[in-house]
Amino acid sequence: MKSKKLVAIGATAVVALAGIAFTGAPAFADPVGDGLSIVGSDTLQDAVSALANGTTITGSSVKVSGNGLVLGSWDAFTLGVTGGVGKIQTKPFGNVFDRPNGSGAGRTALLRSIGYNGGSGTNYIYNGVNVQDQVDLARSSSRGTVVAGGVLTYVPFGQDAISFMYKVGTDGDGDGDAAAAATWISDLTLNELTALYTSTTGSPVTVSGTDYVVKPLGLQSSSGTWTSFLSKIGVTTTSLGSGVDTRGNTIPENDGAVLTPTVDQVQIIPVSVANYIGQANNAARINTMAGASVGSIDGVAPITGSAPNLAPSTVFYNSPTWGRTVFIVVPTAKITSGNPAYNQGVFDLTNPASLTSLTYWGASGSPATSKAVKLRFGFSAPQDAAFTANN
Amino acid sequence: MNTEIPPRPARTAIRSGVSGIVVGTLVWGVLTVAAVASPADSASAATGSTVTVTVQDQDPDADDAPMPDLAVTVSQTEHLVAQGIRVSWTGGKKSIAPTGGHGGANFLQIFMCWGDDPTNPNRPDRNTCMYGGANTPGATRDAFRNLTMGEIPAEDLPYTALSANPFLPPYTRIPFVARDGSRIDGIKTDPVTGVRTIDESVDLNINQFFTSYSTNEIPWVGSGDDGTGAVSFEVQTAAQSSALGCGTAVTTAGVTTGASCWLVILPRGAFDNGSSTTTQSGLFIDSWKHALAVKLEFDPLGNRCPLGAAERQLAGSELATLAVNSWQPVVCNQTGASVYSLLTLPESDAVLTAATSSDAPLALTSYPLKTEAADPLQYAPIAITGVTVSLAIDRRPDPFKNIPDAYKDAAHTPFTSVNLTPRLLAKLLTYSYLSALPPGTDTSYLTGPHPDTVTKDPDFLAVNDPEWAAQDLSGAAIADIIVPQGRSDAARAVWAYIAADADARAFLAGTADPWGMVVNPWYCTNAAKNPTGNAFSLDRDDLPKADPIEVTPANLGPINLVTWRPYANDLSTVAYFTLRGDAQFIGGWDPFAIPPKYGKGTRMLPGNQALLGLTTTSAAARYQVVTASLRNPAGSFVPPTANSMLAAADAMTALDKAGRVLGFVAGSKAQAATGAYPLTMPVYAAANPGKLDATLRTAYSAFITYATSSAGQTLGIDSGQLPNGYAPLPAAWATTAKAAAAAIVAGPTPTPTPAPSQSTSLNSNNSSGGSSDSGDDDTSAAPQPTPSGTADVVLSGGVTPEDPEAPAGSALLIGLIAAAVSALIAWITSRRRSIRTWSRP
């Protein structure tokens, strides 16, 4: 294990490096410290970044740390910047590797960081680069396959939900039917969502009684939000309608700015409700949600209250159809005491019993807990238990 | 029911049963033939062992059950082999589909177990269930609990332990015990201290007994909004799963039976076992205690033929496979008989070999040998069966249409009937619907309106129940029809059925249908409109993917029609795909494969299925999948049943000059047969007595004799009987077969002479037995029950003459056999004509 002194020197170095390497990006989009690194899902990135970098959004100062080690949270991509993926360097003198741009990529980077190779030998190569010890934790909005003694442990971070968001375009003939279209799109049934995402260019769905046509948008194909949205509405990539626009497989998740409806058009796209709340509450660093609204499904609204005090609807979040538990993923060995790889910092960051760990959901109602921060970012108490997996 | 008006899709088994009886009565009035067995609806032979179980009867804690009103009916519970059974239910709840995080809500899980609960012999033992192979949330043998150790139910406690990591909750793992006693346990208990630990070296869901690739469990099947549903379940015997060992031969007091198993129907609610969703195992006691179970009785497995018995080859028709399999264990034990193994290959090849080679396999065919010389073969009809369109289409009402509530409530439940016309079949086989072609490319060569799928075609809606118009169905698998590769008489019969219909013929020739739809030009029978410059011939025995469309998405590999809509291996496989809802969709692009390739798409879950397939009536019956009703030349939509196939047999006319091979071809006789299923096909056993030694002649004759005996032609599910999907041979046909068998035994004869013209109907044939009035030598040409009196094949539209299309391999074969000079000449002659046909401008 590194001595604290070494770590402190490294911290200075990485700050300097970061200053040079990322001058074009938003100043605080990527971590500014050394210590432990976390990569993966963009759904969790705003909340985890806030906890890692320190936040006063609850009125109290909350900053997580692992036994004195700073947590560096690396975004999946930079919000509001198309194709903001590029490469990252997580540790002093470490190799530069492709930025993991989602849950699956983050977990793969974590597995490669510990050399896991499906149970046979070791493999530290992630997208052609050796990433040994470069990643300590991962954010994940999807689940691996539960297996006893899996090398990864999934510790619940919170409960999220999937819904859709929409924008209504301007009214072409000025007959005032934009309001009717907005009302119509604000509450869809599951079957209507299925029909929208299987509609063809030849027969698009129109908003009855108005001039408006609905244009469904699709997210980039590696998005966990996209794949789980499709499975929830019973559509496969094969049965996806030709009317769905994926803009060449480039649309990032949870970005309200991609909704650009033309005249007499309504655009809709799947969204993580927690991420929407986090942005709309201005808890996140960037709010792309101006003008974008989250729709209800089958008459249940995913959100209560109004910005900047939006809060999750428990009914929606805990529904088997739309709710999902999101996780912090950690190598099992690093949190198993007695294991040679045991790391007190990683253990502290993921210990659900600690008020200021990433995973706290205990009884305390104090604004100084990580739980209070996560609530502001639109997460509610997780419904699934911790488990282990190999993927 | 057999009128011009399309029948409303039968929504219940009772209703379709009634229609079957009506058809039966009508046919009975026409047929004075005493069929070998009583004519029965094809589905009825198995109904004797249908069982219904309810939660109220079986579950002592019914009030707390996820679906207290659930009543489940299993279509067949006795004499099971490796096959499909139909599981249907009422009293369920509207289901929610599974996602990556949980198993769904208000659904059923269906799987098999082999052992009885030691404490209650009326229930299965959960440790003996093939469950967990799906390995998806809510469908595993193990799970981390949302409970503390103290909250774990006593029944689950022996299988539960804690991990070394304090963040992890208790872990419960249900062991699996195979029938031979071998087992896998996930929890180790110290024999001294009793301390339980997790054995991390064991994966209970991927084990030596079953995996996701071999298991037959259904991890999720949903109910429609009205709480009803149905699904076909794949029954596995010890041959597919030795761990379950169902059907293993067990001899008790001299009687051999098959080992029984359990079918378990496990209702799951929105949450269970302490979790807020269905993330836990259904084998945990909180779920398991609500399981419904039905005992399944199997036919004994194993070779019941005498060891060392001589083996004889049959070659040709896939249509006869299931009948031959059923006859085999009985016929092989008869004096003078042998073990008969059927090799499926194109029938035209099989008959050519039978006619020209010495000691060739007994050919099974539906069409006669194509020859201009005298046909040396003896033809014995052994089965009446057919080709059918299987379907798995679940309702998906269009949410944007104002439709009756009854339609909305039926969402996600399967359609149980559909009507197809020859023109609709032509549209499906010619890739004329948009979704059948890979997306993302220029399809402007398709002129006129082209619906995405057949279910959106006004041509389809015009002949089907109005409920279809309320659906919003999509997907490639209902824009085409899954077909087998290669050549077969079945394909020939399908094209002949299409060619015999004036509307379909006009459509294929490039004439727009009444709604303006025009055929995909690559299949146009008008050479001027076909981009190849050649006409697409309907006189063919294959099902080609003729459209050369290809699209290459960015950074991915090219997709052509075969990549997009792959062939199946054979007709039976298509029925199995239908059972599983596997539409052969293209999967994701795998750039790391060597060479890079597209993977296989996942199957559609019950409740969201939409596919059509071309299969045999017998395979459709075995897997108990839904089949389409086809419009016959009389204008009626008729489903394939024993009765409708018998009605077609009655209206069959000669396909060859000698009048010895019959087929259901359009003509005045067919147009009068309102109850006839138009794709009915007889299967003939064909042999050339002049080229077989005495042993083979006796062996082939013994096979034909048993196959056409009353035992072999009695519909039933016992060994030696005629399986479902076949119609028992009418007496006159059986007489013909006996005469042919006698002719085969008798050996070489002079060149057979054509049967004399005969104007007798089947009725008179029946009374006469069909043989005494022929005045011909029984050993030279077996008399047929219904010769048409003319050798011409009368198709209403005039199909071109049969094209032999003999393969190169056969040509070589002929060349090697000096004795077959006349056949060679005939082949060359017909080949020349064939070439001329193709080069026609």
C-alpha cells in the first residue's frame, strides 16, 4: 500500500496534469484529486461526483473519503458535449486509457484493473491498454449475474426509475393545439410507448386532434438506460420501428438538449428520472433539462414537487416496471478483511453502516449524510440487496 | 363452418372443437368410406389425458397465493415423449415483463421436476426441479436475501449461510439432486459444528446437469390483461435431460413403463421472499409453497427393437418422419421385419435412386418419378398428412385506436387461428412486405403500397376476424415466413397451391392486388418485370431467397436476405421455433469473432411473440403449435385436421400418367370439396421390385403392410399408432397399398402398364375395395382408389409441366448404371426442355 506521503505528492502531480490536459472541458467535470478512482454509469455520475468532490446542497458539507484517501469520480462523458468521451488518466504516472462510457464499460475496466479474465489467468488489458490498479470502484445502473463468491460485490447506491422526457415543438398554424399535444404526451401507457417505439417512418404516430407528429428518439446502443427501457416496453433492437431516430447511434443519456422538435413535432426519449431530478434541481453541475418535461406512465407521475425541490415518487420508483436499483461495484477482495488485497479506504467508501459512505441509507435524517445528498439528486432508498457477481 | 365467410378466430378450445365436429359431420356425409380408424380431429387423440389444476384445490394457503383464482390446464399428461404440450390458464393477473433487474410481476414459471416431496408424495421435491438454468433475476436456484439471518424461513435455513463480507446479506442456495442420486450443493455444513458456509466453487445455475442452453424451463410467461394465457412447453425425456430421467424404462412385475415426472406451474406475484420485486428464487419456500404440480406419465424410452435386427433404409419425405418413428418399435418386432431408419432427403432424389439403383432405400415421396419412359416404381400410399403454416402471434392492441374493451383486455394473449389465402402466402414467400427486408436500404424497387407486415395488409384483414384490424403488430417474422432450406416435395406442393389460384398467379405475374400492392420484382413470374430478365418459375421444389438486397450498416458487417431472415434446417425445426417463439432474428454484431459476424437474436417471450413458419402438420401437432386455416379451391378456409385431410384425399386426382400417385390439385373435383385442407399431401413408399433382392423386397413389403394396417393407421399416441397430424388411410387407399406391397414382394415384372381409365368415385371404390374392378394385374400396377380418368394434371391456371431438375449427383449415378439407359434418355430429354424454359426471353 502506498504511504500517505507518496499519495500527497501524487495528488499535487495529478492536479497539475489535470490543469494541462483538460483545459477545454468544464473545470470540475473530472476529479481534482488523487487516491481512489471510480468510473462507469453516467446515471450516477453527478451524485457520486458531488459526494466525492464535496457538496453543500443539503445545507451541510458532505464529502466522502476512504480512510483519508480522496475519491476521484470520472464521468462517463461530459454532459452537454457530443462525443465527450476521449481518454482519462486516473492515477499518477498511470496509463492513459479510454474513458469507460457506461455501466458495462466501467465494470469491465474494474475487472481488468484487478486482472480478472473469466477465471483463467490474468488480463489487465482494457481496450488495448494495461489498466492494472487504475480503477478501484465502478458505478453501475445495471446488474451482473448473481454468483456465489463473485469477484465483484454490488452494494446498493439508491433507487432510480426510468421514464421518458419530451419537448413539444412550436405550433405551425397557430391554432393553439400545442397545449393539447403537451397534455397528450404528458401521460402515456406502456402499450402506447411500445407502439411509439415500433412505429415506422411510413406511419408515424400522430397526436389525435392536433397537427402534431410524435418523433421517438433512441439512445446510443451501449446505454443501460436504453436497453432496459426497450426491455420494459417489450421491444428488441430487431423489432424497433424505422420511425425511431437514433441520429446514427450518437445520442447520449440524460441530456435534455438532444430534444430539438421541429414545427408541429413532439420528441420523446427515455431518461433516468433520478438524473433528471438532479439536473432540474440544479444539484448537478449542468442542467440540460430546460424545457424538457418528464412524462407519467399509466397515470403515475415519476416526480413530485417542483424544481428546485423535485423529489422521487415512491410509487413509481418502487414499481417493478419502472424502478431499478443502482449500485456501487467493488472488487470483493478489497472489502474482505483478511484478504491480502483488503483496502480500508474502499471498505469505508462502500460500508452501508457509515453515515458518509457512498452507500448509506440508514435511519439518520441528518443533512450531513450522503443519504441526504442522494435524495437531492433524485435517488430513493434501494429496493434490492447487495450481491456478488463476476460481470 | 365451411362457407365463403371466414370463420371468426376461435378463441377457446371448445369452440374449435365444435367446428371440428361440424366438419367431421359434413365429411362423414360425403365419405361412405369406412376409414381404418374413426376420423377424429387432429387435436383430439391426446385429450384423454388433459388435466386441469387450480390454486383453490392444490394450495392450502390459496388466499395468500399470488393468483388465488388461477386454473391451469395441461393438454396432455400421459404417453409423453419428447414433444410439446400446451399449458393454458385463466384467473391470472395482468403481467409485467422481466427487465435486467428483476423477473417481472404477476407471471408464471413452468418447469419439470422428477422426485416426490418426501413429506408429501402429492407434491414434487424442489431439490429435484430443473430450475435456474435461465439464470436471470427471479429464475435462479440461489439469491442474496433481502432478509436478516433471523428472518429466513425455517424451510430455507438449512440452505442458507453468510458470506465473509459484512456488507452481504444471507445467501440461500437450493441444491439439485439428479435421478441417479448425484447432486450439487452450494452450502457446506460442518458435520461437527453444524456451521454452514458458502461453497464458492459451485454455480448451481450453470452445472453439469443443465444450463441455459439445455433447460426447458420457462422463466417467465405472462397473462393477458384479462388474466388468461397459453404457452407451449417443451417436454424433455431422459434423452434430452438425463438428470430428470423422465421416461427411463422401468419394469415392474414384467410391465415396462416410463419413469414419471412432474410439471410445475409456479405463480409469481409482484414480489416475494422478502424482496420488493421478483429478484429471488422461485424455489424459496415463500414462492414454492404456492406451486401447482401435475404428474406427467411417459412412454418408456429406449430401443425396443431386437438387438442385431437387420437395418433397412427409408429415404425421402420428411412428412413421414413422425409416423415412421411411431411405427418403428412395433414393426421391428414383427416376424420378417427389420429396423427401418429414415434418411430425410429431397423426394425427387430418393425416387430417382429407387428407380435406377440396385437395392436402393425404400423411397418415401409425395410426387411420382419424373420420367417419360415407363415408371418402374410401385407406389404404396402409407400416410395422408400435410404442410401447414404454424404461428405464434400474441395480441398487441393498438393503443392509439378506439377499440372495444374486450380487445384491449386480451392484450398479450395468443391468437388461436388465422386465415391465409394463396395470395397472402405468395406475398410472404416472395418478401413483398417491407419488414421482411433488412432496413436501412433503398427499397424503391418495390412499387405501390407495401405494408410492413402481413397483419397490416388490407388483403389479410379482409379475410380475417375484425380483431386483427385492432392490432399493432410488428416485426420481420410476420412479414415473411420461416422456411427450411433445400428441396422438398413440401415446397413443390406449396408453390403448386399458389400457382393454382388465379389471384395469386396474377399477383406473382406483376399485377397489383385490389389494394395496389405489387410483388417484389425479384419473384415476378413475368420475365419483363423481373430484374434478372428471367421469369421466376413456380414449378420448383425449393423456397429461394431471390432478392439480392444487401445493406451494410456503419462499422458493421453486410446484411443480406439470408443473414436477415435465415433458413431453418428442416420443416420440423420450424415447428420447434414456433413453440419457442424463436423468430431467427439477427443478433448483435460481434467484431471479436473470427471472422466477425452477427450473433443470433434472442427468442421472443410469450406474450410478445409474432412469427409465422412453414412446417408439417405432424410436427405442428407434436409441438402443439397453432396452425393457420388455408383457403381451398372451393373458397373455404380450412384448418389442417384429420377430417379436412381426408376430405382432400377424397378429392385427389392423378399426378402421373399411370394414375398411381394422387395429389390434391385444383380442378373441378377439388372445387367441390368444401371441407378439404388444400395442402394435404399423401406420402407413398416407392420401390422398384426389379432392382431389389428378395430380402429387401420382403422387408419393404413388411414395412408397408404394417404402416397401412389398421393398427398402424389408428390415430393415437401409443407406439405403433398413427401420430397426430396424420389422417388414417381410407380403406381403398389401404387396399392399394397392400397390392403394391404384394407387387414388391413378387419381384421383377414386365414394364407396368398404365391403369385403365376409371370413372369410379371413392364411394364406389370403397364398396369394391378398389381392386377387383381394375381388371389389371395386381402385381404390375397397383390400382388406385381415385384415378381421375385423365393423366393430365388439371390446374386451373395451367402450371408448366413438372420440371425434373435432377441433381448432378443423380446424373452421375445414372451414368454408372448401365441398366438404366432408358431413364438416362428420359432425363436428358427433360433436362433439355428444362434449359429451354429457363432461357425463354
